[in-house]
Amino acid sequence: MAFRMLVVMVVATAHLTMTMAPPDIYVEPLPQEWPCPIANNILPCVCTAREDYNLTMECSEVQSTSELESIFMEQFPFFHYLEMKIEHDPADLSNQLDSINAHTFQDVTFERITISGTQLSMVEDEAFSGSHEYLRFLDLSSNQLSAYPFEPLREYTYLYTFILDGNQLIELPDLDSDSIEVFSANDNSNMVVNSRTQFSLAPNLREIHLSGIALGDLTPTMFNLTKLEILDLSRNDLTEVNLLDIATFGPTLSRVDLSDNYINFVDHDSISGLKSDAVLVLQNNQLSTLEEQYWTHIFEQLKDGGILDLSGNPLLCGCDIAWIMLDEANDYISVITDTTLCQSGEQLIFLETDYFVEQC
């Protein structure tokens, strides 16, 4: 009897436990694309999540401003991306991405942005404002920009590299940034660059690239910086380099490129701030003489391991270079490259010194 009661009690308890068990709670599974947005919702953009959960957004198939804006209005599980890239073929006119406004990217932020080869002609002041504290690299090359809002640059506290090559910029305002280290605006034909304070408000600049902008004159003290290492002024319309045109505070310059200009005169103290092992490129200009009174300051800076490339100039190699050829320590001749030829076709560094002893 006692056993039967025990069995009944156990069964009853089990039944009660089953009837009181909480119902299963349904948890919606994470989408397969997580942590990216749902793939179909952001087409033709493609989001990629790396193993370290750094996210990248490839949007090179986007064809218009409205299409780009609609994509960033979708749900994004995460708002911070390592990189966003749009690269178009400038010759493909079916691509009509022509503007970026303050709401294009909504709340999504980036560390690196590349938008190149597009029909982009307008970028609003706050176009990348959400990325003020994150943006490190901004490449807007080969677009149709005739102007850019430089004023907010100071707000991008970690922007190290800024590229505006191949646009249609009319004028370069003074660059104002404590963070930018590399600035490039090559191939903006006829862009005006003539302010003495052009770069003085960007004290951390290490590289300045202004090649192919039809620059006809240099403004003295424009490059008075403390950290500048690379200066590219090649493929311009320069005819002279005058006093203090290229001068930095201290020997910081490791490479200065003045090739493919029309330079026929280099003044004394026109280029200062070269490191002892710097490379100074004056290839393909119109230099015919290297008078001591004008060139000593350059050779003195380079004589301990530097390089001076004068190839492609119509050098007369007369008594104007006697001071170089007859330098007993051979400090000066060692600076000149073996590709530097006289107008006669002879290699300058292999000229016979006897001629200079007898004739000069």
C-alpha cells in the first residue's frame, strides 16, 4: 500500500513539474552576414569582416549619389568601419556619383576613405563629420573637384594622409591641420599656390607633393617647416629657384624633386635644409652652368653622402665647374650622378682634370 502511494506521488510530482516548466524562449538567430549588414540590403556595396572584426565597405559598383545615400540608410549592426572605397573609371559616364553631403553616410564612420575616378564635383563641409575622431587616410584623387572645404580639416584630429591628385582645384587655401603628415595635390593644372603661410599651420607635414600644377614661381619661406622630408615640385613651369624658395628649419629634407621644369638659374641659399644624404633631383631642366657662388651651398649640404641628379640639362662643363673638378677632397664630384652628361655627351664626373688646371 505504501509503495503504491509512493508511485502515485512520484508520477503526480513529475506531471506537475512538466506542466509548470517555462515555455521555450525563441531567440532570433544572428544574420549570416553579422557583423556586416544584410548583404542584399546594401547591394551593390559589399561589406567584409576580417578575423579581427575590422569591417571594410567596397562600393565601387555604386553609380549615383542617391544610390549611395540609400545604402547607408539601411540597418547597420556596427557603425565603425576600417575602410570605405569607391573607385570608378573616369571614362565611364554611366557612373554619376557627383556629390557627398552631410547625410550621405548617416552615422557610419571610417578610418580610411578612398573615392577616386568619379564625377564628384561637390563635397559639403560636414560630409565626413562623423569620422572627425577616426579618419586617418582620405584619398579624393581623379575626381572633378574645383574646390574643397578645407576649413574643417583641423577637426580631423587623426588625419595623417590627404590626397587630392588629379582634380580641377583652382586655388589651394592655407592648409590648417595639426595632424596631416602627407599632403598631395598633384596634377591640378593651374592651381594657385602662392601664400607664404600655405603650410605654416600644418607643422607636422613630412611630405608635400605639388607635381604637374603649372607652378611658375615659388614663394620664399613657403616651406619653412620643421619636419618636412619630401618635397615634389616636378613637372611644373619653374624657371628659377631664388633665395629661400625652398628652406626648412634645420636639415630635414631627404628628397627634393625639381625635375621636368624649365629651371635655368639657381640662386645662392635658394635650397637649404637638405640632409647630408639627401637626394636633389634637377633632371630635365635648362641649366647650363654651375657657378661656385650660386651652387656651393648645395654641394656643401650634400657632400657627405648626398646625391645631385643633373641629367638632361645642357651643361657646358666649362670653367664654371672648375671648383668642382679641382676639389682636392673630391667631396663635390662624388655628389653628382654618373648619368649627368655635358652638352658634348661626356659624363661630367669622368672629365679630365688637366683641362681645368690648364685652362681655368
